[in-house]
Amino acid sequence: TTTVQTAGRAVDVPEIADPSRVAPKDARELSKLFFDRLAVLEEGTPEFQSARNTLIEMNMSLVRYAAGRFRSRGPEEMEDIVQVGMIGLIKAIDRFELTREVEFTSFAVP
């Protein structure tokens, strides 16, 4: 774990060996910790990039879930939908603010 100061309090942020294998239920709670971490890190630093990349990898299942609404389309189209969803996920992570008091999944999925 790594300790991060956020809003005057220390937050332990776990090191995650394979973020893409985090269960969606766990990803919700861990995402809050990583968004706390992003809030106190300087953009462009290796630590910021690591936290951001971890958030992206942890929430890839959210993209696959949302893309599942379009499963009646062919496999080629599904790949395109997932790619567009990944871009949307990255934009949602970059724009999300914990101060809005809304779950990230609600913010990210229209």
C-alpha cells in the first residue's frame, strides 16, 4: 500500500498487481481511493499516470458491460463500440470529481 494525504487525512492506496482482474464490486470502492489519490497528485507525474492507468484498467469491465447493450451487432462493430467506450471511459476519468458526490459508474455510463 501507498499512503497519500488527501483533504488533510492519510489514505492508504493499495498496489494492484492486475487492475483488469478487479471485480466490479471491488472496483467501485477502489476507484474512490484512486480518485482521492489523483486529486492530490500533480498531473503529468509518474504517480499520477500510474493512478490514472490503474483506474482505466480497473473500470474496463464497465465498458464491456455498457457495450453489451449492442451485442446484436456483429463482432466487428462490437470491437468498434468497445474502442469508443474506452475513449469515453478515459474522458470520464479525466473529468470526474469526487466532490459531486455521485458514483463514478453513474457518471461514466450515460
